[in-house]
Amino acid sequence: MLSHVKPEDLLDAADYRRWQKIQGNLQGLEEEDLANDSGTSKMEEAEFEAVSSQAWTHILSQIVKV
């Protein structure tokens, strides 16, 4: 029932940015590309907060159901 929840959605915002940076390094992106494409914009932060809240809500509702 929770296949749509990704582990990175459950991270703190700072940890998520660090995770994105690590993923970018693993994919071979340059440091400049990471600075331009990272989740530092306000819109991406707001979107992450919404997705994270929804993921935590789904997990807690599944725990209550069980």
C-alpha cells in the first residue's frame, strides 16, 4: 500500500538536499550543474515539503489501519 512513497520523501529538507547532491555526484554531474539544478529554489522546497507531508501522512494512516 505504500509503493508510491519513496525513502527520500521521508528525509528532512536539509538531508534531502544533501541526498540530491550525492545522487548528482554519482550520476557524474559537475558541481556547477548541481548548484544550478539543486533543490535550493523556494518552489522546489515548497514542493518537497508538500510531498514529504503527504508521504508521512500515508505512512501514519497505514500504521493506524494495521
